[in-house]
Amino acid sequence: MRILGLFLSLWVLAGCSPLLERTYSTAEPHSSKFWESEAAGTLRAESHQDIVNDLLFLIGQHTETATLRLYNFESELAVADTLEAAAAEIKQETPMGAYAVEYITSSRQNQRGFYEASVQISYRRTLEQIQSVVNATSPEALYSLLDAALEEGREELAVRLGYWDEEGTETVEAAMAQLREERELTETLPWAVFYYPSKEQAGLIEFILGGEELEALAARMLAENSADPAEGGAPEDGEIPGETGGPDAQTATPEITEDPPPEPEPAEEDHQTE
């Protein structure tokens, strides 16, 4: 018994210590704010990715104008190219940028030791809409979120997704179809759904569930289908055809080509004989 007691004592002293140790980590939104007494709130960037992060930070707060201090850039041309590339990436490749931003413009000025860029962001969504975006780990959670939105009488819902795969679209359509059938909404206007930045790589999905915006979308699609007899028929339930960039997206105008005029026949030469 003494041997067993001694063994247990040694086990407690040597073995339980690791069990009682706990490690943890925290994650906080990154902000590259460059705090200075004369320029509080000015953002700092040293690379393309820093600029993208700063712009996303500003968009999350619906900031319309801001100043970026850019370090480690070789020339004003490099600054201009990087700002343009970052703005294009925000608008075309990030879910929140594609959803919320109309356009981004900037001007820059060479300062002593850095470049100072003034950024202007124009939005196609309000601050309330941006703050109302909810998070979901995967498309499987959309049924519950849509059901809750209907219970609250909401006319739109925007969901930021943490995961998307090739079956995501089918999951979205199945969730909408099930919910509409359960709530006896199959005879009402089809809901509109938009994928940002694209249907293949959706990181944010917007649903228009009712109201004037849905009616306007339905009227627009009806007019487009009426104008093009080759593509008649009503839109399928759950999606406005051709829309992946939101209700404010512009549709491309088809290019009109004409047959080239016939080439003139070569004039006959006069042959003189001696």
C-alpha cells in the first residue's frame, strides 16, 4: 500500500501538472492605424496587402474618405499602380467589396519619407446594410437564417460565408425551395439571390425577399424577357438569371457588328496595241 501511495503521489506531482496547464489564444480584427498626434486615424501601409486590409477596414466602417501613409514604395508610379490594383481587387475579388462598394478613387502626394494617399470610397450599400450582414460557417445554415429573417419581417438578408464548395448553389436553392413551400409562398414573386464576388467563389450571399426592390427586379426581368423572344419565360424560383453582382450591377451591351461593304472590283486597264 505504501508503494502504491508513493506511486500515486509521484503521479500527481509529475503527471497532473501538464493536465492543469491551459493555453489559449485570442483573435482580434487587425487595424494598421498609424497613431500620431497630428494625424490620428491615418492608416499606414507598406505593401499591396496592407492597402487591401486598410480598405476593407474602412469599408467595414462605411468610411467615405481617408488618408493612407505609404512606406517602402520606390516611386510615385509604383504607388499609383499598387493603389489601382488594390482597389480593383477589393471591388472584384473580395465579398464585402463586391457587395458594398461602387468605386474607389485615390490621389497621392510625395511627402518626406513616405507617400500620402487620399482615398475616396463610394458605396452602393448603406452603413445599416453593412452592419446587418450576418455570418455563417457554411451554406447549410442558410435555411435557419432565412426562416428567422421571415419571422422578423425582413425584406432582405445578406450572409457572409466561411465556407463554399461546388455544391453550395444547390444547397442555397434547396433551402429556399423548402422554406417557400413550408410557408406557402410558392405563388408569390420568386426571391432574388446574388453571389459575391461570383457564383463560383461566393463569400457573401444577398437575398431579396420582398418589397419594392423585389418588385422592381421582377419588372425589369419581365421587360428583358419580353424584349428578347428567344429567351422567354419567367425566372426560376430563387434566382434572377444572369445576376451575380447584385441588383445594381450593369449588364453588358451586346456588340453590334455590320457586314463589311463589298470591295470594289478592280478597274479594267486599257491595252493599246501598236
